[in-house]
Amino acid sequence: MKFDRNTVLGFTLLALLFFGYFFYNSKEQAKYQKQKDREQFVKDSIANLNKPKVDTVAYKKDSLKKDSLNHINSAGYFQGGALGTAQVFSAENSLIKIYFTSKGGRPQRVELKKFIGPDSGLVKLAGTDFDKLGYMINTGSNNTASTADLFFPKIDSVRNPDGTQTISFTLTSDSTGESIVHEYVIHPDDYMVDLNVKLKGASKMFDGGIMKLNWQYSAVRQEESVSFEKQNTQIGFVKDGSFDYYNILKREKKVFEDPVQWLGVRQRFFNTYLVAKNNFNSGTTEWKVPHDSTNVIVEYTANMNLTIPAAQESTVALSVYYGPAEYHTLKKYGYRFEKLINLGQGMYSFVRPLNKFLVLPVFDMLQGLVKNYGIAILLLTLIIRLLISPLTYSSYLSGAKMKALRPEIAILKEKHGADRQAMSMDQMKLFREAGVNPLGGCIPALLQIPIFFALFSFFGSEVGLRGAHFLWSHDLSAPDKVIHFGTNIPLLGDHLSIFTLTAVITSFMISIYSMSMNPDNSNPMMKYLPYIFPVFLLFFFNALPSALTWYYTVSNLVTLALQFVIQTYIIDHNKILAKIEQNRKKPKQKSKWQERMEAMQEQQKKMREMQQKNKR
């Protein structure tokens, strides 16, 4: 690769994009965390001031007694659900195991059988005290209660002929006849769980026929880096038929006034969705991001409104998805769940089609063939480089032509001296006569920008890379922290990634080889920037997934091999000189762009001559 001005421009733009992306994300997170720490300090101070001064055994007994009385009063005609002991019941299929609790008749914890969490056990979702799913009901003339606080004493489990399993929790009013049934249907080989809320006497339980559903979900740490996981955690939804999302670090609340089909939380590799099959009417969602030390990524609360059918007996159909952020798995449901996977979002949404229609299908095919993600990435890199090889060859050929014209360009520099305007005009004329495109060398460098950001998004969200071993990396979705510093070094972190080192070293090798092919570059920026750029990579890449730095290493090695083969065995410099001479003999027709550029340059030259004349 020839490091002419256009190539350097491409690399400079790439470096600025890297720096802007990581600097903006780190700045936003630091700003958000500082604000949260300040708010938490105020809350803790107020709570400490309001704490009882004496915490005696008598005080605790009195408090428990008051709580029991409050539960009994709020339960109203559902006295059977006022007090009790939570019973835990489990159900499972080949993919998930769900623990249900009779308190609230809801899931208490979900385990994903095919994924290992940071504690070396199975990945657990929705398993904290914060997690709840319930709704407010009228339990008397002046009493209300949340179903999440009531006990559902009757539990039934049925295995159906189609392989599904039905778990039902029932709460009945003995005095008035109203009843609530939470019926969960677990399908074979499926992460989606259906929830049918069956109501008898709903007109008494809900004012205006509106159910006010409350869903609380706590996304706990599943990866090594809490901060990186927060940067890749989002809130998504489909509202009025359109998908949208928010990064948890850039917003804290969303109000819905239009129908909402589903709400979801994407936690980099694991998603949880709540679906209303007949849509939520309206509602609000809000979330908070606790301090990194809590190992909680986000605490999400949704208060949504649902219309209850006007009938003595009615059913509200919901579904909950607990599972991996796997594109094909999510796409099969037809709800556009896969939109929440980051294959290119925000300012990088232009790379989503590249991932969706090229990278993802090719990577799936390769991984199915070789069964090793590291080798699949290597083959993917070779395929990508093969696809852009015509442009790469064109770039090297353009560089060779520029090299052939170097003696004539040197003569023009001596002729015009400090007159850059005249030099530029004559140089453009020389390029046109020789049939050389001065922009030809920068196209592959610019093309690397969308390819890199496509793979940055893809490797950062591909759940298959999580825990995948390759060479010295134990997890291709995270940096390979082979060298630990024991302390945090500014801009670099607490470790040094070996794959980052190989990417940096191979980038230096490309710079050295390219500059050896162009040793007489007198522009200081052009001379030193190729050596500075790999240093930027050291800081940018060290915290990135090792899958990405492994790709960059392989890509650099391919570049070195192509440079050597093309420059040594394919490009014939004598033929290039002969071709240039032939082009000079052909009649030239200026393009409109060239005519405008030359006219503009000529006008600028005349204006400068007039200015110099006036000064004299």
C-alpha cells in the first residue's frame, strides 16, 4: 500500500473515527456515573437521617405485625392470598429452566442451559429481589393490591400431548367469586414463554377496564467488564409499528402514547422481552444504572396499560423471552426482536446491511464448516480481502504509476518553487496526460473504514464468540488479557492484549515496507504518520474483543503478502512507463469537473498576482 496523501488521509480519518467513538463513550459513561454517585450520596444521607435511632427486638416485632395487618387489609376479598409462604416450582425444556414462585405467581429465576455465567454456573436472568411482574387490582371498596405481593395458593402442572408444559397459579376470592389465573406455557426447544392472565370478574378488579402492568427487570453482570457491558446495553421497543432503542447511558425515561407491541432489554449477549400480543395502549418506562461495584448493569421498570376485554371472563395474552441475543433465534419469532442486536446502530447504521447480507451468512457458513471460531474468522478475513482484491490491485497499480512520475514531479517542484498554485495546476495536467488517477490509491484505505466498523459491531454482538477459545484467548468476545499490569495505566488499562500487539506489530511492518518503497518523501506528515498510526491502535484495540484484533492481524498479514507479490511479480514498471507514454499521445478530453477546477485555479492565480502587484 502506497502511503501517498490520499492513503494518509484515509488512515487519519479512520484514526479520528476510532478516537471519537471511544472518547465519546467513555466521557458519557463517566459523566453519567458521576451524576448517579452524587444522587446516591444524597439519598443515602437522607435515609441514614430517617433511620430509627433504636432498633430493638420489640420494634422489629411491631414492624412485622404492622406489615401483616397491611397485607391483610390490602388483600381485601382475596384473603387467601394475603399471607403465606412462597412455594417454588420449576419447569424446563432443553434450553431453559424456570423457577416460579407462588408469591405473585411469576418467574423467580431463569437459567440458560447452554451458557455459563461469570460465577461458572449457568447464566441466570431475572433472579434478583428487584425483578417483578404484576399489576394493581381492586380488592375492595377502598382497597388495592399488587398481584406481585399476593400469594397464589393453588398450583397446577400439566404436560400436554404436543410436548408443551403448562404451569398455572390460581388466586380466588371465596366471598365474591372473582379469580385470577397466571398460566405459563413452556414450549419444547424454545426460549419464549407464553403467559395467559385469565380473569373472572375483571370489571370489579380494574377501573375503566385498564390493567396497569408493572414489569421490573434487573440485568446483572454477565461479562468480565462491567463498563463495556453497560456501553453495549440498550432498551428497545416496537411502538406504533416502528422499532426504536435507547442506550442506557444516554437516557433514563420514555413515555409511550401510542400502541406498543413489545419492550426489551439487550444486555450485549442476552435479551429479555415482554410482548403484549394485543399491544400495550400506553405507558412509561424508566431505568437507572447503578455503580459498577454493584455488578448490576441496569434496573429497568415498565408501567404499561392494557385494555381488558369487556366480558365476565377474559384473557390477557403475553409472552416473555429469556435468552441469547442470537440473530436467527430472535428473527424466527416475527416480532423484529433481532433489531435490538447491534449489527450497526446510530452513526454506524450504514454498516448494518453489510453485516446482515454478507458478514453474518458467510460467518455462519464458515463456522458450520470448521467448528472453530478463530479459524472461521481467519477464513472470513481471507474472503473479505478476496472480494476487495481488484480495488487493492488498482491501488498498488496507481501507486506504481505515481512512482513512475516522481522524476517529472520533482522537475515541476524545482520549476515552481514556492508557487503551490502553479505547481498544483501543472501536476494535474501531468496526471491527466499520463492517465493517472491521484485518488486511486486511497480507495482501499477508505473501504477499510466501513468494513472495520461492520466487524466491530458484529464481533461485539456475536454470542457464539462468548467463551470461544482460540490460541491464547479464552474468550474471543473479550480482550485476551495475557499480560496483567496489576494496576490501571491511563488509556491502556490493567492489561496488554497479545492479539493487540500482533495487530500493532503487523501494522508497523506494513508501514516499514511501504515507506521503503517510497523513501524520498519530503513531507514530514507523510513521512511519520504511517509510524504513528500503529501506536494509536495499541490504545484503541487493547480493550476490544480479541476476535476483532485477530481479524486485524490476519488482514495485515494478507496486506503484507499482497504488497510483496504484486510489487515484485505482477506489476511491471517498464510496461507502466510505456503505458504512460501511450496515454500522452492520445487526444485528451477534459471533464466538466476538470474544467471547473482549472478555471478556479486560474482565477485564484490571477487574484494572487493582482494582490502582489498592488503590494508593490
